[in-house]
Amino acid sequence: MGSASSYSAWVEASRQRLRELGYVEGKNIFIEYRYAEGKPERLPDLAAELVGLKVDVVVTISPNATLAAKKASETIPIVIASAADPVGTGLVSSLAQPGGNITGLSLMAPDLDGKRLELLKEAFPKVARVAFLWQPGGTRGNLPLTDMEAAAKALGLKLLSLQVRSFDDFEGAFARAKKERAQALITTTGGLINTHQRRVLDFAAKNRLPAIYHYSEFVEAGGLMSYGPDNTDLFRRAADFVDKILKGTKPADIPVEQPMKFEFLVNLKSAKQNGLTIPSNVLARADRVLR
């Protein structure tokens, strides 16, 4: 659902893996790219375009995109490069036996929400009110909020829900966070949030809010902390799914995989610029520290 620029590194990881598997673009494989540019209403038409081209397999990034592809065709194989909770949202029957025409990789989002909040609380123990920036709708509906509320309650934190459905919602969401004196920020997966990464990062920096993000790319672009799967690895593995399907394996017979690599990143340069101190015990847990 994002833009070409927001997903360029991940897409390149898939292309590189395909080359390793013997595929040469323009010769024995042809790739069509479609991006919703942060506008979920475009997804059905984009999916229909790809189906009209009679592609052999569709690779999706978000649950919304996967649902649009499924509605456009129940026969063309679909590989999810990353999905928050494919079983819980009904995209597949189970991880071991997905059934239907969909398989791919799970982000394990519900399991990671609590971990992110735990790291945020450990790094900033005085924080009590956390703003949660999330994108409702799609196959997960309000599940992201429900999951995060449960995690916040377990840690004794008050959660401030900031919903964004379109570009126009960000200004109001940020204004509410300031009005209700949010002391920190946490985000969840979503094409809209990924597309407007810079706006989210600038808000956190301007208001000196400790923040933890769902993707390492946010930290590499100047954010404070992130914890989640290694998306580059997920997209490389998605290419292996494509390879199996092109060689005749049905999606229903390819188990959905879970992440194998997780990363906790801390940006000390960002912390210093925003007057924030990361405790040494938290730094010791980081897989990477950007200085």
C-alpha cells in the first residue's frame, strides 16, 4: 500500500534472491509493480490490473493488498511478503496448512506489540502515557488496538489511540497526542504509516518524544528505537516462495513461515539530538546501535 521509495530496499532484496535462483528479468521472468501510494481505495483496481495481465503469481506486502488480490482472483497464487497475522485475519486457515491460493510470511505482529512496549518502558521507566499510531480497517479491523491495549495494561501504561486512515488524519492525530500530553510514541505496521515515515519521525523529534517503531528503516532514517522482524530477510524468503510456485507447487501446500530474524535497533545520535538518554542495560540488548 506504500510507495515505490518506501519499499525499494525490500523489493530489491527479493529481486536479488530471484537472480540467485536463476531468474533474469526480461528473459525468464517479468515483474509488474503496482503501488497504492498510501491510498487503500486504489488497491482493488491495482489488483484487478494484475489479474487482467494474467500474471502467474502475485506478491503482496500488506493485509489490505492481500485481501484485494484475493478478491480479484481465488485461483492466481498469492505470496504474502509480510502479513501482521495471516491466521487471525482469516487470510489462511493455518500456518501449516494455509489452504486456498495464499501462502507467505507472517510478521507475528500480535506477539511483538508487548515486546515493543516492554522495551520502551524499560528504556524510559517514567513514561506513563503512550500514544499509539495505528491504521485501522483491512483484515485486522481493530485488532491492532485491542492487542496493544492488552499489552499496555499488563505494563501499567495508559494508551492513547491515534487512528490514521488517510494522509489528512496525521495532523489531527498529532494534535491530540500533544493535547493529551503523550509522553512517548509507538507505531504498528501499516502501508500508510510507512509511506509517511518522515512526517512521523519529524513529529517525534520536534516534540522530543521517546519512540519505538515497527521497522528498522525508521531508525535508519533518524528514529530512536525499533524492534521487529528483519524485513530484508522476509522479502528474500518471499522470492523462494515465488520460485516454488513457478515450479509447480500449490500455495495451499506451502506452509506459512514466521520470521527467523528479529532486530532491536537504537539510534544514539537521535537520542542525543532530542535530549534523551538510553540506559546502558537497554543498549546492551540492542542488536545494532547507530552512533
